[in-house]
Amino acid sequence: VFRNTKLYSHTPDAKTPELRLQNLPDGDYVVEIRARNAAGVLSDPVTKAFSINYTVTGLKATPKLFAIGLGWTLPETVVATVYSEVWNGIDDNIELATKLATLLHPQSQYTLDNVALEEAFYFWVRLVDTNGRAGAFTASVLGKCDDDPSLILKQIGRFAWVGLIT
């Protein structure tokens, strides 16, 4: 196995035709496979290239009416069993943050509802696979709800129009 053009792992004379590569770090890989016959002669190599990238990018917080919308960009990954973890905290410190949500791949949006006007939160997102391998957290983003009073007045106007407010 070559990672980023350098030899990463070598498995000579494997006992079974199956080889599991686990907990590989992010990178571009090329696997070279050869068979050995009874006389010890190696076959021509068969190669397979793939990339592992658990880096989430582009995390953005969007103010909404009593809510904070989050959106991010997921990498292309060869592992289909990944999910996004959304973490938040009141301080810009991932060590003090708590997990807010776990979202199945390929979801890349989340909305935190019932946010008071004076509240602000820092958010982080990372990818994790079902084997427990986690990518790095994104840089933090600060989010708060929209404090534009016209949005609230617009909602009140809608309620009045349908007869909920007299």
C-alpha cells in the first residue's frame, strides 16, 4: 500500500485472499496486489487507487428567526458508513463543547431551533465512521439567531391575518 506516493504498508505472502486496512489516515492511496504461484513466480501487479478524506470544509452559520442554520461541505469519501457530528458550546473551545447532533451521510445541514435573541453559540463539525475513526473538527463558527425585528413583526402580521390575534 502506497500513501501519498510513499510505501505505507507491506503485507508479504498473506495467508488469505482478504486484507483489511483499518484506521488509515487521510491521503491518496494506491494498492498493488500480486499473486504468487506454486513455483514462487509473482504475477503482474494489479493496482487500485483511492482517497480517504474526512475533512469537512465550509462550515457556515446562518441567522434565522429564533434559530441558527448550519451548512457545510462534505468530502468525497470511499467509506459509505460515515456520519457528521455537530458540536456546540458557549465558549470558543472544543474541549468544553458538547455533541449536539449525529447526522447520517450525506446530510450537510442542521438547524438549531428555540434560540433566544441574546444567545450565541460556537459550532464545530467532523466526520466519524462506524469504526470510530474521526476526522478533524472544523474551525469554529459563531452563530446566533436573527435579531431583525421586522421578521418578528412579519410573523405577528401573519397571525393577525388568519385571525389568531385580535
